[in-house]
Amino acid sequence: MANVMYANVSDNSHVDYNKSEDRIRRNRIKRQRIVRRQYAVLITLVTLLLFLAIFMFSSILSDARSDGYTPDIKYYKTITVHSGDTLMNIASDYYPEDHYKNINSYIFEICTINRIKDADHLNSGESLIIPYYSTEFK
């Protein structure tokens, strides 16, 4: 029986057939790896596109405003300074708390608009431009 096995191993046609089968098997494995790689790339691209779509959709929704939202529009009005008026008194009368971090920043804007260098010195009868906010469109 050992002689029969030896004969099969030494048979050249059988060895060539095994080489051919090995080549076919290696090519099949190579194709499977290529297909797996292609699936991995495809899944990665689909995942990336899905992530970008969700990100864009959520950023659009986060920028959306409710139906009841009414914007505050910035307007300017002119007032006349009376004797005894200070910039702090005038600013406190018109100060919109939700648009400035503090009253000093509001006073600074009034000084900038009116080109006031000394906030402590106002002349009676002088006109000042004061910013204010309203929800009405004028």
C-alpha cells in the first residue's frame, strides 16, 4: 500500500494538477480579499456620507427659529440733554439689558456714536443719538 501512495506522489500529471488547483485557490483567495477591501471602502464611504448628512441636518435644525420668534431690531433716536442730565442717567433710562453685557458698554457705544470724549461733561440743549431695540419694524 505504501508503494501506491508513492506512485501517486511521483506522478507528474497529478503534481501539475495540484499546482493548477493551488493557483486557482490562491487567485480565489486574492479575489475574496479584493472584494472584502472593496466592501470595507464602500461601508466606510457610506458611513462617512451618512455622518455628514446627519451633521448637516442637525446644524440646519439648530439654526432654525421657532414660529413665535420676533427679532429685536436696533434703532436710533435723538434726545435733547437738559440741565442736570448725566450720561449715566440718560443711559439708565434707555439701557436694554439683554443686548449689552453691562451699562458701561452701552455708555461706551453712546460716546462712540456721538463722538463724546468726556462722558462726565454734557451741555444743556445738546442732542444725543441713543440706540434702542424694538420688535416693531419701522
